[in-house]
Amino acid sequence: MSIKKIASTTLFCFAIMFFATAQRIAVVDVTAVLESLPDYQKAQEQLDKVATTWRQEIAQEQDKVKGMYSKYQAEQVLLSEEMKKTREEEIMVKEKDVREMQRLKFGPEGALFKKREELVKPIQDKVYGAIERFATDKGFEFIFDKGSASGLIFSDKKNDKTEDLKDVLKKE
């Protein structure tokens, strides 16, 4: 057998091994999938209504603060120093209350966040479960989300090399 044939056969075998072990990768737009679901759309509408109501409540409270401040400015000349101080404190307390109301409704752990989790999380879990089943059924090892910064949303456990890396670091 000539060296050329051996080299060709070896190269062919390597190519087959490479393609046989090639990883199957898919890309999905989770946001587009979610937005196509009627349950998700309904949940978003509910969240929008709640948020709008709370924004209106906060705006009304901010208007009250502005009214208090305008009234204070108009009457300031007639007030004693003690009354001025009392009114200023009342305005500051009211402003603080409005900021607290805003934080409680729209903050990172606020009521809107909790409401979103209550309404949207079950739908997201359903979608991620479907992605996992789809990946397993179709033989995909990795699925990436192209619609957000989250990146990898499914990975076959056999590709997780975390423990191998830990072992390498232990040996160093």
C-alpha cells in the first residue's frame, strides 16, 4: 500500500470521527417564542395594567408633594421660623414616602417584580422545559438564546467539564 493511500485513508478516518463526534447546536429566540403564547400575552397585559395603575398612584402622590411645596412657597413670607421648619419637614417626609412607595412597587424586589414572577415564571418554565425536551429528542447538545444576553439555555450534561477543571486545578 502506498503512503498516499495510507495518508488518504487516515485522513478519511479522522474526518469521519470528527463528523461523528461533532456537536449539534441550535439557536432559538426565547422572547419570540414567549410572545407567541396567548398566556404570556395575557400575563403581560395584566402586568401593564397593574404598572399603569401604580404609576398613576405615584404621580398623584408626587402632585400632592408639589402642591405642598407650592403652598409653602406662597405662604413662606408669613410663616414663623418654627412653622417654616415644620412645613419643610412635612414636605420632606411626604417626598420620602413617595420614594418608598415607588421602591416598594417598582424596585428590584418590589411588588411588580413579584407579580411578574407569579404570572410569567410558570410560562417561562414551561418554555424552558419544552426546549429541554426538544433538545433531548432531536439530539442537540447546546441551545443558545439569540434574543437575549442570557446565551446558553440548554447544555447536555455530558459536555459539562466543571468537575474536570476542578480536578486539574487540584493537581496544580
